[in-house]
Amino acid sequence: MSTSLSVAATPSKTSHKSDSAAKSSTMSAVQRRNRWMMFFFILPMLVVFLAIVIIPSLQSIQLSFTDYDGISPTYNYVGVDNYHEIITSGRFWNAVKNTLILGIGSAFIINVISLVMALLLDRIHHFSGFFRTIVYLPSLVSAFIASTIWKYMLNYNFGAVNSILKKAGLEGWVHDWLGDSHIVVWVLLFLICFTLGGNTTLIYLSNLQSVPQELVEAAEVDGASGWQVFRHVTWPMLAGSVTVNFTLSLIGGWVIFDQIQVLTGGGPGFVSETMAFFIYRLGFGEYRAGFGSAAAVLLFIIVMITTVITNKYMRGREIQA
Amino acid sequence: MSASIAAAKSVNSKPAKAKKQKEPWKVSEIVCMVVTAILFCIVAYPVFYAFLQSFRSYSEITIDPMGMPTHYNLDNYVRLFQETDFLAATMNTVIITVVTLAILCVILPMAAYGVERIGGKLSGFFYLLFIAGLMIPFQVRMIPLVRMFDMMGLYSTLAAVILVHLGGAAGFGILLYCSFIKGVPIEVEEAASIDGAGKLRTFWQVVFPMLLPVTSAFIITNALTFWNDFFIPLVMLDSTSAGTINVAINRMVGLLTSQWELIYTGAIISLIPSIIIFAAFQRYFIKGMAVGAVKG
């Protein structure tokens, strides 16, 4: 994302200094017309983007200072009451904690899984297309569908998981997987990370295959072990895709919703709520849209800060490497 | 310079290919293959399980959750369409996916081209504005959006879902297209404009065809995103609409508590288009995704 800044530096054409005054004024008239034309090119997307993304985001900030209930057309301004209530609410901090566990935890674990899968695929030279395909296939299953299937597989009485455990004689391991407040968050983390990585794996793989073979061979000639080659040759070369993948996983991790909605509905009680789910419940289930907007603004601040920090930190690591 | 690199690459690639054909089987490679295959079976197991269960009846599933189907017929599939409005939901999902992609394919490349060619500080400004959209999750803006659509009378229509998808896809789309348009030589456009073509014609006849590779990558990845989306239609469509496939399945989980076989069946049906899209465009998937993301 930060490479994008370079676009701003694209030099505009100002090379007609020596031209006569008359000619340069016609040139700039043409240029100006071209610029207007380009602006009309941008316009349709810009209108939709402003109406759907930018303006509602600003309205969220406005609504966060009101007692808007999501239905009635009027609302009153209540100052910072919503924010005050949120930061003193245990339910909100529980949602933040779950978001951190599930968001950062899954970003970290999925990246490790993806890297391992990419390293495996990188060593497969026969039928490599076939193996890439089967590694990618599971990611075609959406989070929603996977969660729906798991919901039934984890059913206490008739679910596949408990029935396998019973048949294997592990009666003690049988749990109410989604109803036990002590383990439910960790079950969710496991289910979110139950993947082979899909796109993340492919990005690592394409980066791995761009690592110059000469470097690896030179290190091997010098007597480096497999681990040393990975740690000191391959890993530094992967810095770019680690940044991209980790940032993307983290952005996805902050807004984990489908799994919660399908599997637990935030339960038991409020134990497994994430911030995205918390905002949804407040806005559309409990008719406290103003309060939900305040939570939404806090979510945005967290997403922005962590994205900028991880990007800064990891870009720094790239340059060092 | 670039020609010499290309030449070097082609020289390099030939021996590599020759080597590939003769490459001997190594034990370590076979171990990697086996491990990969086992991991695939583990991760794909829930889908296999749902597929098998979609051929059984509710009583069979609950009496023996791990049993195999005794007969393979499409009874559950027929019942799903007869007993629920799954057909309307499927049509809604198709309409949302196709219309959103069709509109995006027109306005997004134009916008990205405009952002790149408008020049000066405006380029940077518009680019950053669109990229900022990547950092604003849907959850942050959904409450005002529902309010806005409600006031406009669009709430619970497919148009609302399509508009939200359009806005949400802008950030990544501009990122992807701009990084690609930077590589399009401006001389070609200048030649076209000297020949008397207007900006609009230059774009559609000269530039747009050059953007086809990135367009196909964009369509494929987003087709899956729109098809698989659950949250946006959940928020934007209420019970007056049949919903999308995912919303319909979610409602069935609540209503048909004793018809697990229909839910497994619905899950399998929703996977079929994804698999068809993937099978048809596999080459683009595996290449396009990596190119787009690493460049960002």
C-alpha cells in the first residue's frame, strides 16, 4: 500500500518553456480540456465511492454522538455519552479481546500455514499444477458455508466430531464445543485457521520461486544446513510478500463476522462476540445504532492504526533485509 | 535494457525447461506430495462430509452421523427447490454478481485511467482517496448506509446490495488497475490522438484492450467475493426479499431446525458455481492473484 505514494510524484509535462506565449497558452488549453476529460472518466466511480464509502463513514462519526435507534427518523445529540459508556462496558472490552485473539492469532497462524504449504509446493516438481490446484481448492469454500457445515459437525448430540470421538473411545474428550464458554473462542480460532491458505499460499509460492537459485546453491556449497538456508537466504527474500500477506490477513482478521454469526451468535451470553459482531448486534438487533456507531468509529481507528504500524514496521524490515 | 533482460530470461528458461523434463524423482519430493495430499484431505473433509450427507435423510443422519449414504439420488436437491424459495435466492445471487461485475468493468478501468492520466497533484489525491477505502471496513459504515437506503426507498432491494459492492470494490480495483496502467506506454495513446481519435475512443479502442489481462484477474477474484458474500446481503436484505443463497441458508438454519439434509444440500449447491469459475479460469487464478497482490 505504501508504494502507492510514488504515483503522486509522476511529473506533469512542463517542457514547453521555450515555446512562444501564444502557443503555450493553446497547449495549456488543450491540457486543461484533457484534464476535464480525465475528470469525467473518474466521475462515475467517484460518485459511487463517495456515496457508499466516504460519506457514510463520516455520518458514522456524526451518529456516534447521538442516541439514534436505527428506526425512528429523529435522534438527539448526547455528546460523548456513547463513548463513555463503551469504554466502561465489560462487553465491549471482551469483544476487543476476542477480536485481538481471533484477528492477530488467525493472521499469524494462517501465514505460518501458508508459508509451510508454499515451501511444500516449491519442492514438488512433478504434477505441480495438480498440487497447486488441490491446495487452492479449499479456499473456494466461503467462510459462511464452511461455518454452516461445522455448526452441524460440532453439534453435541448428532455431530460428526463427537460421534468420531465416542467411536474412538475418547468419551472424555466429548465437549459441547460451541456452548462451553471456556473453550468457545479457541474453537473459533481453530475453525478460522482450518485452511491451506489459498491466495496467501500462492503469493508466498510466487515469491519463493523468484528467489535466485544461485544464492541457495552458494549457501549450500558453503555448508549451510537446510534451516540455515531458509533463515538467512530465503526468509529475508520473502519480506515483501510477508508484509502484503500479513497486512491483508490482519485487515480481514479485524472484521471477522460470518463465523461468529453462524456458529455461536456471539454466545454463550456475550462470550464470543467480536467487534464486527458487536456493532451488528447493537445496530440491528438491539436498536442502539448511535451506540453501535461509536463502536464502529473505534473499530476504524484500531484498523487504521494497526495497518499503518504493521506496514511501517514490516517495510522497515524489508529495507534492512 | 528491458530487451536484454527479456533475452536473458528466455535464455535462462530454456535449460530450466529441459531440466524439468528429465528431473528425477527424489524421496523428499514424494514425501512433500504425500504430506500435501493428506493436508488437503483433512481440510476438505467437512465438504466431503456435507456432500455425502446431502444424499441421506434426517433420521439417517441423526441415528448414525458417520454413516455412508445407502442410495444416491437427487431427492434432497429437488426438495430444496420445491420446499423453499431457494430458486429465487439463487437468481438473486446470480443477478447481484453479474450486474456488479458488468458495471465495475466499465467504470473502474475508466476511473483508474483517469486517475493515472489526470496528472500532477490530482493523481496522487484521487489515488490516495480511493486507497483509503481499503481501510474502511463495511462494519464502520453500515448503519448510515441502511439509513440512507431506507430514506431512498432502496432498502431490501438488490440495487442496495449492488451499490454497496460497487463502492467496496473501488479501493482494491483502483490499486490493481493503476499498477497495471503505469506499464501502458503513453506514446500509443498520443499516436491515436494524433490520428484524430477522441479521448473516449482512444481509451476504449486502444487502452482498454491492453487491460484485458488485469480485467480478467479482477473479474475472477471478485466474482467469488460477491458470490460468497454473506454479511452485506444479510444487512441489506430483510425478509421481504428471498435473499441470496447464503442468506437463504442462514434463514433455513433458524427455521428448518430438523432438516439438516437440506442445509448440507444448499451448502453443496452454493459451491458448484465457485468450482466451475475456478475450473474455467484456473490459469488466471494462480497467476493473476499473485501478480496483483505482490505489486500492491
